[in-house]
Amino acid sequence: MREINHFNDFIKELRSVGFTIGGENGEGVFTLSDAFGESIAWHTEDPETDPWEWRIRVLDEYTDIAYGKLFFRKSGYITKEWYPYFLAVRRGKKELQEEYEEGNVTLMAKRIYDVLSEEKELPVHLLKQYGGFSGEDKSGFDKALTQLQMDFYISICGRARKRSRSGEEYGWSSTVFCLTENLFGEEVFRKAGKLSYEQAFKRIEKQIYLQNPQAWSAKVNKFITG
């Protein structure tokens, strides 16, 4: 990996590698954070050199990069080129209703998915409102959001601010979620459908070991499968 000194460096390296954990802890696999130069500093609010700001820029400026809770239930990035491989491993041809009936998906997750299936995309504050989620549901709601992202049923697809009755925006921006099908379109699903689980797994595994030959095998397996 080449040294990363600003946002454009990060995007170039991300496109080259295809995916990365978002934070500094590579979990025994790898992270592009290991290539950060001295100019990179977290939580400075500088959009060029603060990685915390990059997640917002990625969502605002690019349509071929996914960001969300993707690895070890923590943040990560995957380019559109590599998305079908993870989709083939994590989800395959599974449908959420079937997974729910088999006990692999929580009721909370199903409720979130059903609302997004009807509304297409919603900021999280409206997702809670339309789904009838209360403050008491917060823990289960947050866990369900993470589960659905890790299983590639929903994705972060932008951000939006709340609106007053007069239509004026106010407050902090809220994360917008959509179904995975609406993130990159059907193209990635067609590509994923042509891949077997084994083909997709081995392709990702090979790319990981190219970045870190000493990656821990158990962690690599978890990184890929979720």
C-alpha cells in the first residue's frame, strides 16, 4: 500500500484494494489506516485529512463505493467492483422472509426491512417513526440495523436532515438507509448470481493475503463471512 496523505490518496488506494476496515484496528486482517501518513489526523474536521470526515465525502461524492457496518460489526468500505463477491458470500440467493422464518433474522430486523421495502429509502429518524420504534427499542433497533448491513440486506445510501412542518431543514444530518438492491442496482446481483460461494470466498481471501500475507486465518474467515 502506498502512503495516504489526503482524501484522494485514500480513494485511489481503496479502488486499488477494493475494500477495507474503516478504523485503525485491522483485526488481524488489514486496514488502509496502516498506510496513513503523518498529515492524517482523526476528528479535526478537516475533510482532506480527517478519516472521520471521509465517510461523509464518500457518501456525498461517489456512487460506486459502499460504506457501513460491514466488517466485525464495525465500519468499512467496499467498492462496486468487489461488492458482488461479498454479496455472494454473505447473502447469496437468500431472501429475508425465508431467513426470518428459519430464525436467522430477528423480528426487529424484519420490521426495518419491511419498512424500507415499502419506502425504498429513509433517514433513520423517519425509519424509526414509520416503523413505530420507541426509545425502548434503541438497543434492539441498532443491533438489527447492523445485522441487516452485515447480511447485505440494507445499506447506507446517504444522509439527510430533519425537516420542519414548513419544509425547512434543521439539526444534524441523519443516516439514510436503503435496500441493497437500490444501492448499486441489479447489476451487482447479476454478477453475484454467477459466483459460487467458494469462488467468491477464494477471490476475496486471495486479495486479503496480497495486502497482508501474515493475516490471521480465523480473522480472515470472519472478515469475509461476517
